[in-house]
Amino acid sequence: MSSPTGSGTERPRHGFPRSKGSPLSFTRVPLVVRMAAYGILFLGTVLALLPWVFYQIDVFIPAVHMEIGSFYRILGGLLFAAALTMYLLSSYVLTRQGKGAFVEFDPPTELVVSGPFRYMRNPVAAFLLASMLALSIALSSTGVLLMFLVFTGLANLQVRRIEEPLLRERYGRAYEQYCAHVPRWLPRAHPWDPPGEKPAPLN
């Protein structure tokens, strides 16, 4: 659930700062292999293991369980599929354009302001949270809804107190300019284009 971070910066071809990346030797492993491993472990934990743990609240405390019916469960399933798709797309853009993974210990090396990042600064985290909310609806689970609320608070705290100060330090004025035009969580009505820059292609 990370934005590009790294230790130190240099200037990439598009004019935005580039961090030197992780001091560890993750780059010896192909990026596609690293992303597959991170994705399986992370999504398996956040969208399978932890929801199962929180669902036990519904099982062991039936009084808090609220059944919302088949229609809303199906709607929740469709929303989950849509949110997960957008999470994967945002992760792909961050990895592809950032030239690195999207975890704190193996971060992207360039500031990414293209694709869904033109609408809001944290689409990866936002769509992951949306997936959790949709899953709580699909499962009609009070426990999973509680998980969503807990993770929403933690994600906002992590972004505001840890991630954004690091990005300001590492990307400087380019990140300040980005923050001034692109909201943290709620998307803009229209995509933002950096002055004098063309959006980077997604291929």
C-alpha cells in the first residue's frame, strides 16, 4: 500500500525526481517475480486470511451479525471484483512507471503521476480499502466491516504521518506540486497533467 519511496534522488528522463531505491539486493530478482510473490502474500493475507479472522466475530457473537440479503451480497461481490481490478491496475501502473515494486522495503524509484495517480495520490490503498468494504457487503459481515474501518484509520495514519513526509523529503518540489493539485483520497473530477509534461504511456 505504498507510494514510490527510496533513499536519495536523481533526475529521470521525464523531469521528475527518481530515488535510488532500496539498499537491499532485491533487484537481483526479476521485478515480475518479486511482484508476484508480494501480491500473493499480501492479497492472501489482507483479502483472505484477515477477513476470515474478522468474520469469526459474526460466528462467535451472532448478535452483531446483520444479514442484508442476496441482492446486496451479489452487489457487494460485483463491487469487490471492480475494486480489486482497479487495485491491480493501479499497482501495475505504480510498478511499471515507478520502475520498482510498491512495498516499503522494495520501493519504486520514480515519482508516479500517471494513470489513476492523476486523479488521487493513493489509488492503490484506496482501491484496496474499497475491496475490503465490498467484501464486508458480499459476506454480510459485521466483523469484516470492522476490519475495513480499522484498516481505513491505519492507512490514513500511515500515509499522513510516515509516507507523505518521506516523499516530500525525497522528491521535493515535484511532490509538493503534485500534492497541491491531486487529492489524497477523493478523486479529482478531471485528471491532472503536470505543467509542461505529457502523461507517461501505460504500456
